[in-house]
Amino acid sequence: MTNHSFFYYWFFFFVITLARYFLIAGGAYLLFYSVLGKSLANKSLRLKPLMNSSIRKDIELSVLSAVIFGICGAFIISEYISGATLLYTNLQEYGLWYLVASFVVVLILQDTYFYFMHRMFHHPLIFKWMHYGHHRSGEPTPWSSSAFDFPEAIVQALFFVGVSYIVPLHFITLVAALITMTVWAVFTHLGFEVFPSSSKSHWIGKWLIGSMHHSIHHRKYKVHYGLYFTFWDKLLGTEDPHYENQTDT
């Protein structure tokens, strides 16, 4: 790999992160709030009218977050070039089975990291400067998915820095995890419940976080801290006891 300046890598990852955000979050917003908005009105989870000022603030925070993720991306590449990380490029080094296994491991580790960090963010002593920005818009939209205050953006991005030192990861796995994070965050902040109410009691639906699950968090704050899975919420008693009885309207 050709060695470029840190600024070059930062700018590259900043643009990629921002493009990913506008493509996925913007595409979801256009689809659900414009194209399909009226036909899916009965699936809306919103209790308050949509405010353009809130969307603008979410986008501003998301651009700031992209700056942080760009810095961390540049750092990871610089460390990879120096041989300090466990990232690799040869698919044969660990085999294709490990590609899938490591992806699952990263999601589980990230979900665990996110749960405890997220729960900490809601502590009254640090909420206002660590996590308030994400909740500032009240009812979430796809634009809220990456709206992090500066300190929170650092904590979120540092997961990928840390995991590159402790788990051997192919770049394909790392990119797949980043895309999954973005898509899943947009989905959980969608503001629409795209699955029927019965899915919450299905054996798969019980363990995966969806739009309704996370919308409840934005209303109640003290429940539903997970990212992908409900495991930690169930284990530590932070899942809303009435969640499975919630309706789509």
C-alpha cells in the first residue's frame, strides 16, 4: 500500500463516511418520508410533527462525527502500514470461514461496547455534554442515526481503533462492519415500524433491535441501550417490560 500523508487519509475517510451517511440516511428519509410517506402513515412511530430545524441540527452533528471517524480511519491505516494492527489483506491467511466468524465477533463486541458506553452516556452527570445532541431532535429520523456530540463521536469511533489491535480482521470485514453499523442505525432511527407487531415475539425479533425498540429509548431514555441485539437489555433489566405489547401506532 502506498504511504500517503495523514491528512490525505483523513480526507479520504471523511468523504467516504459522509457519502455513506447521506446515501443511506438520505435515501431512507427520501423513501419513507417522501415517496412512501402517505402510504405508510399507519406505520409511523412519531408522536410529534417533523421539524426541519431538528433535521438540520442532526446533519450538522453527523458532519462533525464524520470528521472524527475520518481521523480514526486515518489513524488505523497509518498504524496498519507501520505493522501495529492485526488487519490483513490476504484472504487465504485465515480462510473464508474466519471472514464470516470475525464479522459476527465484531458485531457482538461492538454491541457490548455500545451498550455499556450508551448506558454510561445517560448518567445525569455527563448526559448533557456526551449524549444530549443525539436526543435533541426528540423523535428520531434517519438523519439522527449518526448525530453524535463531539465526545460521543470519539468514543464511538475508538471502538474500531481498539478492535483493529485485538482481533485479526480482513479489510472486507472491517468495511462490512462499518456499513452494517450505518444501515442498522438508520433502520433503528427510521421512525417507521416496517415489521408487524407479531415480529417482537418471534424468536428472531426477540433478540434484534428494531425501529420500535429504539424509538421507545428516545422517549423513555432509561431503557433499550443496545445497538444490534437485545441481549444486554434483557440480562441487565433495561428492556421495557411492556415492549412486546407495544403497537405500531
